[in-house]
Amino acid sequence: MMRDQFTELERARSALWSLDAGTDRDTWVRHAMSAKAAGIDFEEFHNWSAGAGNYKNEAECRSVWNSIMMGA
């Protein structure tokens, strides 16, 4: 069965928001990679990240996000 992109994106968003944004940095970076690969945009990822007790700032979040290279 084929799933449409909207449904898959909503599933990815739901999965992201079910995770602990305050996890250790390596896990957080892996979450960022997964979110970006799933089509989640930076704003959504940043909003999720900003809820963590160990959140630093938008600049750091954006730096990690921008460093993630997506395969061709």
C-alpha cells in the first residue's frame, strides 16, 4: 500500500514530538537527521528542540540542522 507524503510527514511529526528533546547531544543530532530526512522543516524541529531543559539557542540548533547533508 502506498502512503501519501502528507500522511508520512504527519507521522514523522508525531514521532518527533513523542521523543524527549532533552536527550544527550548525540541522540538529539540523530533525531535531527531523522527529522530532516523525513521532510520536517527547521521551524518544526526548532520548536521541538526549544522545549528541552538543556536547549541552548536557535543559532546552535540551526547550525546543526544546516550541517546535515541529505543524500542525492
